[in-house]
Amino acid sequence: MLQTAQYSLGMIQDEVRQLIDRGIVSRHQPIYTLCKHIPAREWMRFETELERYDFLLRDRIGDLMCQECWDND
């Protein structure tokens, strides 16, 4: 999924949005579901970045995506 070792919240959201768009994950699933789609060696960095923004692995993927900016608002 993510190719670089450095994660940002925006990068995570972009990658998760692609997984949602392809129907691989749902906004209703917990964030920890994403670990199936992140290489195990990268998961710690991914998780650390989410924790920086107070996301818990039990939170819904939709909670992570609600931070999106919508152009039509």
C-alpha cells in the first residue's frame, strides 16, 4: 500500500480513500482492519502517526476520513 517509510495523516487518508473506493474496506470497519493492507514492518509507523492525532485502532475508518476537506461545502 504505502511505499515510503514516513507517514503523514494526509498520506494515510489518501491510501485509505483508495481502499474504500475499490471496495476493499468499509467506512464502518474499525481502523485496525487496515493492518491487513499495510506491510507488517510498516504498521508501527502507520499506527504511531494515527496516535499522534488521537485515533484509536477501534475507531471506525469513517472517523479517520471525516477529517477530509470537501470542495462543495
